[in-house]
Amino acid sequence: MTDKREIFLEDLLKKSRVMVLSFMKDGELWSAPLYFIFNDGCFFFFSSKNSRHVKAKKVSFVVYLDSNDFREIKGIQGSGTLFELDNSPLKGKILFEYMEKYPESKRLIYKVFEVKNVGIFGINVRRAILTYNDPLLFTREDITQIL
């Protein structure tokens, strides 16, 4: 990532701690807040394999920086398809990055390999939109190609 927009995105993805994942299950809309990692063009998170949100195939998501002033809300809105990460070399990298970003979760992460029903899931991003509410800098830009 090299231009100002890409640096802004990188900073947003590092500083944001929670992603909201939305999906349809049995004709109802649901949302789930999740800790996440962004790597290799995908969002990754840990979850029980029994959770309703990992059984969805198509999902939407939002990642944002919270603020007390609506003009300072910055974020990414997007959609994609869900998958479970297999035992690829990327799994170790995701574990490491997750522990770096969320050090308070280290104990839980160590148990991931002991618990059979916990997995690492990813979102293949189909479309992503950058939003920034500042009236002078208002932005709604498709960033799918640079993620």
C-alpha cells in the first residue's frame, strides 16, 4: 500500500478492533460483532463451528473507527463469501497476527487447537466501499481492487 488512501486503509484496519458481520439465516437477518484480522485480501476471525454466522455463505460486513462526532466516523462496508481456513501455512500467520492485535485473547487462542469445534473463518471480499462522513471530505469509494 503506497498512496494516502492505501495508508489510510491500512491504519483503519489496524486500529479497528471489531467487525460486524451480517447474514441471513432461516429468513431472518442477523449480525455478530467479531474481532478480526485482515490479511492477504481477506478478513479472518475465530468462531465456534456451531455458530449461526459461520453457516452463512454470503455475508456483509462493516469495520469502522468509532467517534463521538458523526463527521469523524470512518469505515469499510462490504460483502463477500465465507470460508473456513484449512491447515494452510496462512493459519499460523493468522494466529500470530491475532495474538499481536488482541493480546488479551492469547489464552483462548492457545485452546483453539485443543477444541475441535473452534475454527478460523475468512471472508473473500466481493465488494468493499470506503466511507468517511466528514462533510468536507465525504467519501464513498469502491476500494475492492486495492484491498
